[in-house]
Amino acid sequence: MTRHKIGHVEDLPEGESLGIEVDGLEIAVFNVDGELHALQNKCIHKQGPMYDAEINANEKTVYCPWHYWEFELDSGEFVVDRDKRLRTFDVEVNDDDIYVEV
């Protein structure tokens, strides 16, 4: 895996998300209660853009904006069928820079 700089912490305020492309992969990055999470950007159902997902900070989940499939931010698991999931990526902050591992 390779670590890629994707921006600065001020680019991703709490409660917000952004869509990025790294090595040909579309990734959605979320800031939930100051913790960063990264998931594949295309929903497994109909390929909806996860960067535009509704965030449920209390449950640490996101809802696909197209058909409201709900996914765990930590694991990428689909909450209705835990055998289905979005790919997750490690995210870290170093000196106010955000990095994702692909």
C-alpha cells in the first residue's frame, strides 16, 4: 500500500465529506466528530456517489444519496447485510495534511 496526500485538515471540516481520486480509485472521505474515514466512492447498489452521502454521526454511518443504503464508516459494512460492504481505506493526519493509503 502507498500513502497519498489528499489535502489539508481545513479542506474537510467536521460533518463534511469530499470525493477524491487516487491511483484511479474514487474515494469518499468523511470527517465525523473529528475522526476521518475513507470508503470507496461508489455505492455497491447502483453506484451512487458516496461522497455526497448523508452522515449519521450518532451511529457513525452514512446513507447513499440515491437509495439510502446505510453503511458503517469504520468497516464499510452494509447494515442490512453484513456480508456486503464498501471498501475502506486507512486515513491519517500528519502536520495538518491528510493522507490515505491505497
